[in-house]
Amino acid sequence: MAKLSRDAVLKLAKLSRLKLTEEEIEKFRHELSEILAYVEMLDKVDTKGLEPTYQVTGLKNVTRADKEINYQAKSKDLLKNAPATEKNQFKVKRVLQ
């Protein structure tokens, strides 16, 4: 069984920006060690000759074909109500600096 050290838990907590109490450090050291032991057990499973399973429900993506819709609106008609335009486009305040 892979035992996780106290320092490893503290390093994970720092990377996760978590402040842990002494009780939490011990609790997570034990829980994370159990998780690692389970992963080690899964590593020992013989998967030779098995195909990867990408989808288990049998559902398939169904999409509709794109259709171009002509709303019969002219760009100049749409822009005439805009508070500000520039080069035949809406002019807005800068979002990124």
C-alpha cells in the first residue's frame, strides 16, 4: 500500500491553496493513501487484448444540418439604432486592457 507522507499532503495542499488543520492533514494522508492503493490495484489488471471503451450507453450524437436563415435585415438598418458605430460595425468600450 502506498503511504503518503505528511510532507506530500502539505505540498498538495499548498498547490491547491488549501489551509489544513493537523486533523485534516492526517485525515487526507490516510484517504489519499487509500486512493493511491486502489489505483495501484487497478494498474495490476490485465488489459491486454481489450479495446478501449469510449462510450458505454450506445447513444450517438445527433445534430441537425446547418441552415442559413435570411432574416431580411440589412446591416445599415441594424446599425442605425446603435449608440456608436465605426467602419460599419458596432462600437463598444474596450473589454480587455
